[in-house]
Amino acid sequence: MIARVVVDVPSGQTDRLFDYKIPAEWSHILEKGMRVVVPFGPRSIQGFVVEIIETSTVDKLKEIKDILDVTPVLTEELLKLGDWLTEQTLSYKISAYQVMLPAALKTKVEKKLVCLKPQHLPFLLQPFFEKQSIMSWNEIVETNPSLLKTIKEAVKEGLLEVEYSVKDKGKKQTHRMIECLFSKEQLVSLIDTLPQRAEKQIAIVHYFMNNVGKVPLIRLIELTDSSRSSVKALVDKGILIEKDEEFYRDPFLNEQFEQTKPLPLTEQQQQVTIPILTSIEENVHHTFLLHGVTGSGKTEIYLQVIERALSKGQEAIVLVPEISLTPQMVERFKGRFGSQVAVLHSGLSLGEKYDEWRKIHRKEVRVAVGARSAIFAPFENLGVIIIDEEHEGSYKQEEMPRYHARDVAIFRGQFYHCPVILGSATPSLETFARAKVGRYELLTLGVRVNKGPLPTVDVVDMREELRAGNRSMFSIALFEKMQDRLNKKEQMVLLLNRRGFSTFVMCRDCGFVATCEHCDISFTYHKSNHSLKCHYCGHEERMISTCPSCASEHVRFFGTGTQRVEEELGKVLPEARVIRMDVDTTRRKGAHQKLLKDFGNGKADILLGTQMIAKGLDFPNITLVGVLTADTMLHLPDFRSSERTFQLLTQVSGRAGRHKLPGEVIVQTYTPEHYSIELVKEHDYVSFFQREMFIRKNSGYPPYFHIALINVSHQELPKVIHVTEKITHFIKEQLSNEANVLGPVASPVARIKDRYRYQCMIKYKNEPALGKILREIQQHYSREVSQGELLISIDMNPQMFM
Ligand code: ADP
Ligand code: ZN
Ligand code: ZN
């Protein structure tokens, strides 16, 4: 027997199947979708078996060296999906397979066999597990290859389990735990021995009078509002015991989730739920667009739909944008479905991600909630797939394979004959257009669950403010409302729309702007360490004190960063407590969640942040949202900039007045007349859609035209131009007259990390040969590309043009 293998060498030249002989002892074991080790040139490398055949056209075949899996890591369906992804995104097959699996499977791991049911173990295997329940795979299999088949069967029957232990970088995670062994009565008398002024220590003892069991030190400090030193004092007195405990890698395991029950749906919710339930019931695939204003109860609908799928014995995938994967969000799913939920997001370590994936693979959970890559959760009986905030840009992967999770969801939905739900208050134009022509089924939720009005939105023209002599970053209207909320003890959110806008450094005398020497991009000034940083390549320099161009000392930074806003708030509203959320304050793991939690617990009046605060927050006490600069994004060289502006403003407005208190929004802008800002006032998505569609039609952009973008980069400028020119020419020659091939043009960021960047853009309606043509281009340059000097990337559905 012969195995056809896709090898782990992502390059154009190795992007095909290689045949290997299957050693006789493995012929009954090896299946499609398993990983193997094969000889490749002088090396041994990993690969995926994608086919098993009887004869090969190649003679002198080499043999497979090792089998890495006992059960396939890629199911039949995922193999098919991989083929489809390869074709759709013009990626290498190996990249398409790997994106579906946790990265831990790629690294060198130690393979172990864990015995789950010693009493039922086949006779032949028993000696190995007499004294221990875990054995090294190699120790058993390498010395007894004949046992493989028995092992495989035992794994299938659930008697044994294969475990890959990933050596996470760094040491094991431990928690310092605090415990008290005294009874409540004993504590009562102990308290009297403590000095009266040791209030914190007394508070801690009180905690243990009311709670039994261990508690993490950090949590204890938080709950009793005490400090490490007070805890230590009690440990020293022998009242408390401290010890380090290894902490399981599930990041949400330590959170307590209160069980929730389905809410009786409102009539509006019921109406849109019926067709989805029918689709589940009848096993018919439909793609639904659930278009519902913020707070209209979409999430509750997701929960009830999932419940139906689970009750049929099926599984569910829920995608939410990375940044919305807050404890609040996770809580809603874990609260309803408890330990049946796995959570996958990029904040997890390699090992944690692998743990969550394994729970799905072993069918220990039936709901996967996660960011983009969770769409590949290896379920085999999907009942529903949900994509919340479907318009989010992060659902598109910006490296090979350049897939969009929405397309993958629909592929899988078709395969499993189950519904796909795309939910949003501001659907992407493409999606809404498809719903309008009936390719998706449109379901609308027009009002909020609490019947509360959407917040009132006022647009403030900042040019007027300037004319009236107000040079502050806060308009009079916003400032007055902030003061008002402080008096009323209500909370506010301030959004600094920073995309395409940062604190750059300029010489006031000659206009010199400090730029990165490797990229054509201006430096961003970082106040915390007084440095200049390039956000494209990470290059960092000390802040300059004199102008390199004219030696003037009038070098200043311009623009508004969150730090500047925070300082300004400190001056004009000194009594306000501010939580700042941006890349700097959320870099540490868990920091994002902690800041939100603090805000939710009322530890601050103002939540100030960048885009990352616009989504998913559901705090009852927020009654004011201020957008400091609404239009910074409008001027980016990207045809979606109006759409993104409208989406962001609508999203952030939705944070206000979600519960009993009514909400207000102030949008500050220099272009109040722009329709993407004006229509936010009316909460009028449909009018926005119509306006924007008209523009897209006239300028030949999606959804009227498809776009493919080819990016070329090289260290030498003439080479980049030459290659891009040839490519453009080649494409032009072969496509129909209806297609519009633009190029070569310099990319908006024309140089990154010393590489020059050029683009060719193809706008087209129907070009069946395009895929083949682009493949030819890839092939033609594959040698140069694999040498690493030339880079050519092709994106069949670009979301970014920088
Ligand atoms: P969305 O996801 O559309 O923003 P949510 O599902 O978060 O809306 O609902 C908004 C609020 O209304 C939440 O606090 C939720 O618990 C509540 N809610 C949703 N559906 C119902 C219902 N049928 N009855 C009562 N409250 C509901
Ligand atoms: Zn100067
Ligand atoms: Zn740079």
C-alpha cells in the first residue's frame, strides 16, 4: 500500500503530493488525515496522509518512518475543506491543513499513552500499565511495533489515550493559595488576639469565618481589599497556610459561572428564531443574516438555537471577535452550557489552545466559542454555526491561507446541512447585499429587548469649536455632559479612534517629521519610555531633542494618544477616576479582562480607550459615550473606510443606555456632513447601505465587483517595479475586457523593513480563468520566492490595502 503525503514544506515547489510506501505492520493502522514522518531529501519531516492507494507511478519509493497519530487529526470533512481552501485562497495545501490545527501539533512534542481503564485493558498491554498509568509512546511502540494495532483499538474503545505533552515556554503556572484550618468558633476567639488597628487582618479573618476552603491569594486580597503584607502577617502567626498549587490551563476554569436558564423570548425574538429552529430540525442548510440593533437580544437567540442543536445530539460553533471574548461573553455561554463549552482565543498559550482543541477532538465538549480559527473546530456533527459581529475585519486571515471565516462557515454548514447565522447591527455591505437578493435569509430585530430607545446621538463640529476659541480636545457639549455624569455618578466611555492617526513627531521650524529608516512611515511617540517607535517593524529609537534637519530645538509631538487624553482629563476633571485601555495597558495577559471588570465594578467613572472598547461591553451604568475624533479613519486609502467608520460609531453608540437609564452619544468630528457620520445620528443602517452601495457601484468595488490584490516586495526598487509590471501585463492580456487591472502602483505604505512594496489590483465580475492565471504567476516565480528575496502574495478578497 502507498500513502500520498502532503509534506510540511510550505513552498510552491513542494506543493504537491508525494508517494511513500507503507510498512507492512502499519498497513491496517494508517488512515487518511493522520500525520506521519517521512524521509525528504536528507531530512525527516512531518506530513499529512491524504490518500491511500495501491500502486504508484513512481518507482523506488521510500518508506514512511513514523506515524504520529492513532486517530486522524483531520477528518474527511476537514481534508475536503483543506482542498477547497487551497483552491479558493490560492494557498499551499500544507498551509491550509495547518491552519485547521492547533500550533502545538506542529512543534516537537512528547507522545504518551495514558491508561484510562486498566481493568479492561487487553492482555497484551497490561504489563506496561501495571505500575503506572502513563507510559512513553516510544518506549512501548519502538520496542514492540507489533502492538500498534492493539493500541489503536484500545484507543478507539476509550481504554487508552494518546497525549501530546507540549512543553510550554516558561515554567508551570502556579497559583499561591491561602487556606485556613481553624473553625469559625476558633476564629472568633482568635480575632480578639489581633491588634485593633490591624483592620485588614481582621477583614481577612472575617472572610474565612464566612467561607470555607482554599482561595487564591490574589482573589483574597481583592475580596477583602487587603494587601499581601496583611496576609503574610496572618501566615506568620500561624492562622493561615499558604502553598503553591499548579493551576490547570483552562483560563476560565477558576471563574464561577452561575447557571442561567433560557429567557422567555420576546415576540420579535420568537419570530426570527422560528426559521432557524426549523432549519436545524429539518437538517437543511440556510445562511441567515440576523440584523439586529445593539441590545436587541441576538445573543439570547444564539443560546436558544444552540440548545436546540445540542438536544438533537449535535454541536455548535460560535465565533466572536477576539476583542469581544471578554469574561462577560464567555460567562453567557458557560453559564448556559457549563462544561460543554470550549473557549479558543489567541490569548491562550500553545498548550492551553491545544487543551481546548483536544476537548473538542475527543468530543468532551459540544460548543466551541472562539475567535477566527475556532471555525475549524473538529466537530463531526455540527448543528449550527454562528458568527457574531459578522462585519468584523478580524474574521479574515491576513496570511496564507487568506481565508474569511464566513466562507469557511458556509462551506461547513453546507457539508453538515445545518444553518449558519451571521449576526450584526451593522452587517458588511457584501452580506447585506446578499441578503437583499435572497442568497441569505434576512431576519431583522428592529428594537431593543427593553424597548428602550436607542441613544440620542449629537454630532459636534470641531471646526466650530475652534472658531469659538475652544482649543481643548473636548467640545463644550461633551465636557458639560461629562461633568453632569460625574455628578450623577453614572459611567461614561470615551473612544479615541486611533486608526490611521497617531502621535507623530515634527519640527515646528522646518516641518521635518521623524520617520523609520526601514519603512516609509512616521514614528509614533511613546511617552512611557520617551521613545520613538515604528509600528510596522518594531524599530525603536530615543526621542530626539533637536531636529536632525535644521538643528532647531522646537521638536514636538502632535496628535492625540490615549495618554494625552488621560492627562488632559486629569487637568479638566481631576475628580474623575479613569481607566485607560489601549495596546499599552492591555499587553499583559488578562489585563484587558481585569480593566473591564474593574470598570464593571464601578472602580472608575470613565473608560477611555481605542477601538478595543467599542464592542461587547454591557454595563448598565454607562449613559454617555463620547467619540473624540470620529473621522480619522475616513481618510485612509481604503474603499471600506466609510463603512468602517459607520460601523465603529454605531457599535460604540450601542454601549450607552443598554438598561434602564437612557443613553447619550456625542460624536466630535471635522467632517459632520459626511454621510457615514450623519446617518449614525438616525441609527439608519439601511440608508447608509443604500448610499454606500451607490458609491461602490460607481467606482467598481465590492459587492458589485470582486477584487484580487497582488502584493510584490523586494529590497530593490527597480526589481519590484519590473516584476509587478510583468505580472500586471500578463494578467491584462488574459482577462476579458470587463476586468479592470490596475498597476503597478506603490502600496500605501511603500516600504516596510527595507523592502519596497508594489501592488496590482484586479477588479472583475466573472473571470473563470483568473484562478489558473494567478497560479501560473505563483509557479513562475516560485524559485525566486523560495529563495526569499522576492515576495509575492495574492489575496482573493483583500480587507486591507496597506
Ligand atoms: P445583543 O446581542 O443583540 O446586543 P443581548 O442578547 O446582549 O443583545 O441582549 C441585551 C440584553 O437584553 C441582555 O442583558 C440580555 O440578557 C437581555 N435579554 C435578551 N433577551 C431577553 C428576553 N427575551 N427577556 C429578557 N431579557 C432579555
Ligand atoms: Zn527642523
Ligand atoms: Zn519601521
